[in-house]
Amino acid sequence: LDLRDAEYRGRVYLRDAERAAASEKLAGLPRPLIAVRTLSAQPVKNWPVAQWRELLPQLARRGTLVQLGDGREPALGLAHNFSGKLSKRESMAMLGECDLFVGPVTFLMHAANGLDVPAVVIFGGSHTPANAGYAENINLYADLPCSNCWLTGHPGSECPHDLACMAAITPAAVLAAADELLARRSKPPAVSR
């Protein structure tokens, strides 16, 4: 096909009732609402829990944390934890009510794009944002000599470098990216003349 530069944009369509149910669950929580997902289905895409534990208290000072994902998500406190309690559609509706998403390369990263929710995506180095990232996001990638390995972290495909690419992305870098996207979101749109 000889496609060289193509920007993909997702689109998620939710029913009014799905949006209303999510809005009701989050009613009264102070904004901004920051959705977090800590785990991916591929272990090589998981940022260390210690990094999350360092980041989340700082992120909670900027807004209300809403934890999404499946039942494998660790209980990290500080967040209104909906992980393991919602269907995928309910999770997307909840995400659509949020002002920011922070997490690894997951289904919810793609859903955030389809819902126009800005995202900080912790890629690490197993594959580049050029493969799955969205231009609207801040995609945190660690370009190490072993990067773009395409390992999964499942048995037979473990990282021989103890996920150095994930460890290279600091909580400070994630927080700075979140601050940048929250600042962009709070600015009124430019008026064209």
C-alpha cells in the first residue's frame, strides 16, 4: 500500500445511558478526574509498582484518581478503585468522564484516544510509540540499546535486562507529562479570526 505517514484516530460510541451511569458514579468528585490503569496484559509493558506508589500521591494532589482495569490491578489506595467491577463498555464510559488517562499500553489507552481523553502513556521500550502511539498523547519511551525488542514478558519471552526500559521512566517524568496535559486541557480553545 506504500503508506508512509498515517495518523490513526479511534472513535468510541457510547449510549447516553452508559454515559449517564458513569457520570452518576463520579458525581461530586472534584475535578480534574484522572483515570489510571497500572497493568497491561503483557508483563513487559508494566511499569514497576514502586514507581506507581511514588507517583500516585503526587498525582492525587492534582486531581481525583479513578482506577480502572481488571481484577488484577493492585490496590494502591488514593484512588476510587473501579478495577474488576466494570465491563469494558462501563470502563470506557467512566474513562470518557475523565480529564486525563495515565497508564501503560493497554486497551484503555486506545479507548482514551477514541473518547478524546488526553493520555500519558508509559511505553517503556518494548515497542515504540510509532507502532501504537497517538500524536495527541505524551508517549514516554525509553530508547535503550535493547529497545524495540517486541518481547512480551510471558514465559519464553522474558526481558533479560530486568525491564530497564521501564525503570528508566521516572515518576517525575510521568508527573511532568500529566501536568502538561492538564494545563493544556484547562486552557480555553483559541478563537480563530
